[in-house]
Amino acid sequence: MKDLDAEALCRQLAEQIRPHVCPATALVGIYTGGLWLAERLHAELGIAQPLGAIDVSFYRDDYASKGLHASPKKTEIPFDVDGAHVILVDDVLYTGRTTRAALNELFDFGRPARVELAVLVDRGGRELPVAARYCAHTLAAPLAREQNLELQRDEAGQFGLKLTQRA
Amino acid sequence: MRNPQLNQHGELQHLLTLDGLPRDILNAILDTAAPFTEVAEREVKKLPLLRGKSVFNLFFENSTRTRTTFEIAAKRLSADVVNLNINTSSAAKGESLLDTVDNLCAMQADMFVVRHAASGAPMLIAQHLQNTGRDHIHVVNAGDGRHAHPTQGLLDMYTIRHFKRDFTNLTVAIVGDVLHSRVARSQIAALTTLGVPEVRVIGPKTLLPTEVERLGVRVFHDMREGLKGVDVVMMLRLQNERMNGALLPTPQEYYKIWGLTAEKLALAKPDAIVMHPGPMNRGVEIDSAVADGAQAVILPQVTFGIAVRMAVMSMLGSR
Amino acid sequence: MNILISNGRVVDPANRVDAVHNVYVSGGKIVALGAAPDGFVAERTIDASGLVVAPGFIDLAARLREPGYEYRATLESEMEAAMAGGVTSLAIPPDTDPVLDEPGLVEMLTYRAKKLNRAHIYPVGALTLGLKGERLSEMAELVEAGCVAFSQANVPVVDNTVLMRALQYAATFGFRVWLQPLAPFLSRVGHAHDGEVATRLGLSGIPVAAETVALFTYLELARATGARLHITRLSSAAGLALIDQARADGMDVTCDVSINHVHLCDMDIGYFDPNCHLIPPLRSQRDREALARGLAEGRINALCSDHTPVDDDGKQTPFAESEPGATGLELLLPLTLKWADKAGLSLIDGLARITSDAAKIVGITKAGHLSVGARADVCVFDPAAHVVVTREGLKSQGKNTPFLGMELPGKVHYTLVEGQVMFEA
């Protein structure tokens, strides 16, 4: 993934979204990488609605087998969801299960007028009928199951993409 | 002897007592409770974690209040809740405690929330489930005799952490009937485990259990002396029947000496918080001016109580 | 039947014998030690090489649960347990249902026991009718029916006037009175030793004062009345100190302790183990050590099982609601051996506490020793073998013991009662 420049992809993603921003547009980042990305987009696009954050731990479909995620974060939706144009932001789109969980959680706050998905990278391997409206980069070939791709943020706030191998 | 509330991997299998529970598990529960506090503000106050699970509130001792908080917590986690109030006297005549449990297991229970007048009853149930190979069923102690009330202890810790951030520089005083209090035992266990350097108990000798100092507390009989410089004052409820057992002369004398008044509270640190597990006896253990005053955090305790119980149930419910 | 027990290590505390001998049994009696009597022809020979041959054990407290509590245990089941444990003489506390306060009941129990032809029983009659602490039982009649002493079991007399008169009446005849030191009100609401463990577990406590206050009262009343007092089941160092003091003052008082209390303390309750719910309660480690030492030094005269079989229903309840007591007949020997070993006592001195010393307290003369002419109650055991205590292994109907799962020394090979082999491993 050395060839993937996260900073450049982030700028591309912002440009994809920009033409579609309207006063009702609200961003909701999915912990942790998605929220970093959403923070950046929120500032860059000058979104008027306050930024939302979702931790999907309580909505994951693998809770029964894997238990609760270690120290889940607080979900915060500081705007009125009813009638909002919500863009869910995540760093990497994979099976689609996280998106499903985030959608379910979002709807417990109200009925948005529209929900779209923005991701930095689509790594393939979808298990649910989920597609991103905005996507900065789609990998030519899907990654193997034991590979893990996620967004990193260094001390200076610079983004990078890190590929790791699961044991 | 393995701690019966942990499984072979050292994870929480049941929540029975805070005594002997490792610090990292206590912290994990408190950390997990934090995001649950926000759920109450949502349009739909429900999370899908325990969807399809059956939680049985098994109350052998009446307590509408505690039962209700557990019920709300379980329902917010989407569990099906069945409330059983079992009169102990009729239970004594017929079915034994473990017979009742076996029957409810046959009704596909996933979790028992148990309140019982006898110390150790939830532990007995947990051991029985383990001996009969029903490891998928979890027990939460909702108060047993004088032994433990772990979720109350945890919500108290959550409250202290919320207002004071750090445990390791606090002086905490527990005031009143420690002898009969399962709440006090759970508080003492949690406070000492979480590293509070000084835990005090304050009360007359008749209401402090034998060798209580072995639990890691400093004993005070003089309330004014005991409240000096404390960060947290935890009041305990005084039951009226204590007058019958020759433990105290009158509620009036108790109030005069150990009741929390503004004047006595002034001896604590200026930013000290006042807690009470409820229900309060105003004018017996606490003056209304204090109970309703700026330093009281008694209502936040109740709110946090639901989040803490949701955290405990969701941590247990998956395994 | 003539039986030869050959080549065993004969350990007979009463006669201070500890040597390899042949033991000759005939007509229900010991007829010779060492050389065979003239014309003795053994119809059966028991090879006791490598084993210990000791007098059958005498237990100062064995509840057989009859009459009244047959669902917990029966005479049959508990007699089997006694035989498996090498216990051939049993003192029976009066807390049956109905209480042993009538000569007819005592005769019936004695008759039933005789018919079973296992251990000899020595009923301890109720001091007061129904153990209620109000009216005196017919002590003279009860002795005629077979009672060896009088007691209140674990039900203390509340009214000291009644207690004083009961002691006076017993002293009239020189009858022994066995009393459990429990002050009625101080012990009434508690279930465990009033100390750190009870505090931690939220169990209501029985203070040591429940024992010492009762002892003060008993000792004073015995002094005043001249009653022959035996104190049962001591539980505390402070209680033992009071006995020591009374003896130093010239009083003739004896006492015993249970196998549980020389091995266990309140810490063993662990996570509310109802098998550790006992009367008196298991006290602190310090108390346990004082009792074990006191027994080794002979300040406590005897060790007993305090055998109390309880069915599972009575134990599978929260601690305070469970039936107190532990089964013990089959553990008397193993726990005596374990205690003696820990205390650094020789086998002969250890066994004395459950043979000759116990015999003195009950007033048994023809057993508890292996003198020529003695009743041939004999236990042949292997002191080196270790056995794990299991529910299945226990013959007693009560499986309630804190020692379940533990490996204990001593395996009984043969038990003889009046010259008949009643148990063979």
C-alpha cells in the first residue's frame, strides 16, 4: 500500500463530496479512522451542522460470539437527525457490516431524509448490499481475509494507510 | 478455590461481589458504562445487544426500586424481562431456591438478576449452574443479605469517578449502619481495589462489624473527626428496626450524633460530594438541606445506575 | 468364633503397648496377646502384617438421626459408616425427634441398635424435657434405661435457675452432665464466628463471648452444685483458657473438641461453603491452633466426630439457612492421624484421644483397650495409606463434610465388634 497516499486520497474525497454539500448536510464519522477523516472533511468542506460520531460496538452483529468491544466510545449525534442529509464517513469499506450497524444506530436517533456513505478506500470483500456514494480509491483486487487495512494518524495529524497481517 | 464469578480465562461470568474482583475488571465495567449514559437521550432508547435474550428478575426480597432499574437496563438492551417476586415465606414452605432456578432454566433463561435476604444466595445459584453445566446462564447479584450489592457499589464508583476523576488521591467516608449494609461492603471492596488511599467508616460501635478494619478501612466513632478533609461522603440508610435490636436508642439521638447536617458537612473539603444509595430517611441519617443541596449527587447516582447495569448485563450477555 | 489377628503392630494406649503381637480373640473377648492360650485353635486368621491393631474407637458424639430424622440418615446407614470408620462405641446426643427424654425411647433405640449388632451405643439423655430448659427429665429412670450422661445437645438452657437445679439433681446421683458452651442469646442469631470472614461475607456473627459467658456460668454452677461436668465441642482459645483456669482452681472438669475444629477455621468457609456451617462455628486460625495444641497436651481430653449427617436439601441452601453439622464417623480416624502427625504426637498418644481417654468420659470400662478380658472391639488399619474423601466413598447417608475431595491418611481394613468381623475392606 506504499503507493497509496492517504493525504491525497483525502483531498480527492473532499472534492467528490463538495458539489453535493447543502445546508442540511451533516457528517457522521465512524470510530476511530472514520471519525478522523470526518473531522478533516468537516473542516475542509465548511459543513455548518456540527460533526457527529458513532461507535457501532453496541450494534455489531458479532456481539453474541465475540462479546463487547473493549471500552466502547460514546456515540454523539449533536444535530437533529430528522430530515437531515447525513453522510456516514469511514476510512475503509470492507464487508459492509460496520455500515449496516451504523445505519441502524443512526435511525435510533430519528429519520434522516437521506444517508450516503463516504470512504477513503474500498478494499472489496462485501458481504452485504452496501456501496459507497463517495470513494477515493478502489483496490484493483480485493485484500485477503487475514489482511487488515486501516487509517493511521501521526502526531502531526498527517494521515497514512497501514496494511497489517493478522496472525 | 476459584473465584466463582470468573470463568477459566479470568473473565466475568457472573457478577456476585466486588470483593476480590480485579481492578482491571472494575475499570472495564466503568469504562463500558460511559457510552451507555448517552442512550437515555436518544429518540429510541434501545440497543440491540440482548435482543432475543431472557432476563429473569428473581426477587426473593421486595424492592421495587432496584428491580425497576434492572428492568429498565435490560429493556434498553432489548432483552425480554420477566419479573418474579417470590415471597420468601411461601418459598420456605414449598419449592427450594435451586428448584426454582432449575424450573426457570427450563424456560430458557439467559440471565438471572437475584435479590435475596440471605447472604450468599446468588453465589449458591451460580455454583449450582456451574455444577450442572449451564455455563451459558449468568447471574447478577442485585443484593444478598448483608453480603454484597455489586451494581450499587459500581454505580457509586462511577459517580465518584465522574465528579472526582481520579481515585488515587481521595479520602472517602462511609457513614452509618455498616454492620447491616451490603452496599457498604461493596463500596469498601471497590474503593480499596481502585486505590483510594483512605477509606473511613463512621458510626457507633453497635453498627460497625467486628474487625471491619481488616477490610482496609479506618474506623471513626466521632463523625466530626471522621468527616475532616474528606472528598466524598457516602451515607447509608438506617432501618427503623435497628431500634428494636437494642443497637440504637432512638432515631433522634442517631440524627443528633451521626446525621449529616450542613454544619457537619462543612468539615469535609469544600468541594466534597454527598452520596446516598436511597431510599433516604430525611431527618434520620441526612438533613433535607444536605440531601437537596449543591453538594448532593444523589440523583446522578440513579441515572448512572442504569448505565452501569446495562454495562454489566451487556458484558455478561454475550458469553 | 476364635480369631487370630497375626503380626500386627498392636497400639493400645490404655496399656501403653506399642509392639508387634498376635492378638487372640475368643467368645467376643480378647483372650491373649503374644503367645496363644492353651488349646487355642483359630477358626479365622487375619493377617495384620504392616497394619495397626488398635482398640475400636469411641466417639463422644454421633447423631444417628433416629428417631425422627430418617430422611437424613438411618440407624442402618450410620452403623455401616461407624463400622467403615472403625468406630465401635458411640455416645448418642439426645437431639432426636422425639428427644431422648423418656426411658421408653432410650430402650427402643438401644434395642434397635443391639438388633443391628454393629457399634455399641451409649445414649446421652436429655437434661430437661424436650430440651426445652423448663422441666427436669427422669434422670434416674433414664440411667436405668441405659443413659450414660445428660446433656442439652446444642440447645442451651435459658433459665439459669433451671440449669442449676438440673445440675443439683444430677449431682444427687453423681450423674455426668455434658454441656455445650453456648450462651443462649449471644448465639441465637449468628451463623459464623464473629470476625473478619463473617464481616466480609455479611454473615451474622457468633462472638467468642457466646462460649466464654456460657463457660463462666456452667463452671460456677458446677462448683456450686458439685455436678460432674463435661464440656463438649470447645471452639475457642479463650474457652480453653477458662477450662485451664478452673482446673488450676482444683475443679474436676473434662472437655472435648470435634475433628472439624482442630483442622478448620472460619477462612475455610470460602465462598459460603454450607458444609462449614457448624455448631459451634469454626473460629479463627489462632483458635484452631490453640485447640489442636490443647488436645495434644491433654488439656482437651478427647476428640470426637460430632457426626451430624444432613441431606443435600438441608445443605443446598444459602449458608445461614442451611442445616448446621458435618458427617464425621468415617473421618474420625483419618483426622485423628492427621492432627497427631501435625502436632508431632506418637501414634499411641494420638489414638488415646479416641480410645482410652474417650472411654473415661463415657465411663466405658470393658472397651477402649486391648487388655485380656476386654470386649473384642478392634480396628485394624493401615496408617500410611491415603484415601480421598468422596461422596461415593462415604457410607454415611450424609455426604456433608468440608473435607470432600481431600486426601487423608488411614485406611480401615477390618473392624471387629465383640469378636465378630463386622467390616472388611
